[in-house]
Amino acid sequence: MSPRRSHRRGAGTATEGQEWPPEDVRSMEQSVGRAPSVHNTQPWSLVFGGRTASLYERAEVSLEQHDPEGRDRRISCGAALTNLFLAVRATGWDVELRRGPGPEEPDLVGVVTGTARREPSVLEGQRFRAITRRSSHRRPFHEEGLAHVSRETLLAAGGSSGVGARWVTGTAEARHVAELLGYAARVHKKDRHYQRELAMWMIDSSGRASGAGSGFDGDDLVGEGVPGVGLTTSGTRLPEQGRLAEWIAEESVMVLCTDSDEPSDHFRTGEALELAWLTATSLGLVASVITQPLHLAEVRRGLRERLGLAGEPHVLARFGHPAPVPGQRRG
């Protein structure tokens, strides 16, 4: 085995023959692996060559009931692309980003190429360090609302990559969203095929899921608050619509949408979502996303019409302060 070559950080441009050092490759792989994905399926693959890192969608990773059109799979891949971008910037390389898909590479999510030495910005460093701390908070938030500056910062992050972002505001909009989420929850709760697939991806007492992936912890599914109607089990006790509307009005719920509904729009939505999520994490906030109700075309149509959206909605993202764990002492 040849000795590992040292790679000095200095000025200059990348050349075609240069390769990523092993430690940088590990950092990119780990960062991409920490991206949020539907049911933790991680539906992507990474290919390295020269001073490039290419991310591809694994279309064979499919959820027939939970993601019939592959929308969540592509949103997941977009989030992974954001993490890859930040990981490359963290190595001290400026980045050229080429987004997919293309006629010859329909499964291409994006190609990140290191072009020249440039240290990451403070904001990029904060977001990169947040990758390992980001997690889904599928529980009610602390009653303290978000400060105006935090909401504006998150809105700017969510409105990146050609994605439109806006908050659900006012009691009327909260009632509209509550009605649509409640409708979707009732549909999914009664669908035995949907419930069977959901059970396959829940991690059992042995720490494994029966689906072909890592799966998710069923204990994370709660029936209280807004998350209870985001991913509904057959045993979920659905809240009364008026109370659900009150919860939505009390939270900071962001809608992410795009002008059209193409695969590239789903990728971009995932990019913007992850930027907003990592920004929230760096601010000490928590978040979770709701996408399952939006797989129903009538729910997407209802959100467009009732909220007056200019484009196609893809994600509802909740942001807030973490609530104290019951029994936890405050220091």
C-alpha cells in the first residue's frame, strides 16, 4: 500500500488529475448520509471522480403507497445535494454546482466540482456543523413563538434555489390547512395498503425494519399536535379540526412551492428545505416536515387555492423551540 499523500491548502485551481483525499471523501459521504430522507431510505448514490462529486437518484428505492410518484424520494435527494455542497465547501474549495436531471442522465441530482481554494463563509460553516445535529422533532413545540428575525432568516433560507417560501398566517389560513390535513389523515388512516407499508418501515424491538432500508422509529410518531396528522397510523387519534387549527396558528409553519411540478422542482425543494432546516438547527431551533398529505392531488390543489399560492406546494415545514422533556430539570 502506497503512503497517503499530504494535501496542502493553498491558492490555485483544481486540475483534472487531482482526486479528493480520503478524509474529504469520508466527510462528504457522512454528510450526505445525514440528510433527511423519506422513511430513512437514503435513495441516492455518490460517485467521485477527479475533483468532482456526483449525486444520483436511486429510482429503484420506491414506496408504492407512501411515495407513489417519487416526490419524497426526489426531495430527499435534493436535501442530500445541499449537504454535499456544504461538505465540499467545508474542505476549503470553492464550488461549481451543476444541477440535474438531463436528457442523458435522468437520474442525476447534481454535480459538485471543486474549482479553487476559498475558505467557507461563517454561515456555510454554521450550516455544515449543524448537519450532525439536525433531526426530526415530531412533537409539539415550546409555547414560545419564534422571534421575527428568526422567521425572516428561515424564510430567506427556504426561499432559495428557485423555491417559493411563505408562512401560514392568520386563523383563516390555519383553518384551511387544518381541514386539508385532517382530510388526508382520514384517507390514510382507512387505507389498509398504506398502513401495511407504514408498518413495514417502522423499526421493531430488534432495532430493524422489515422494509429494505434503515426505517424509522415508531415511537417518533405521536398523536398530539400537528405532527399527528402528518404521518397517521391506524391507531392515531385524530384531533378535532378546530383544535388542530389552533395548533397550526400557534406554530410557525412554512409552505415550500415551485412554479411547476417537474422532478427538478422536487430536487430544488429538497435543497431549500435542508438549507432552512440546517439554519434552524444552527439557531438552536427544531423542525419537522409534513409531506404525506401532499401526495394527494386534491390536498395540493386545496392548498394552492385556499392559500393563494402562485405555484405547486411540496412541503409543509414546522419550526419552533424544543419543549422541555417531561421530568427534565431545568439548569
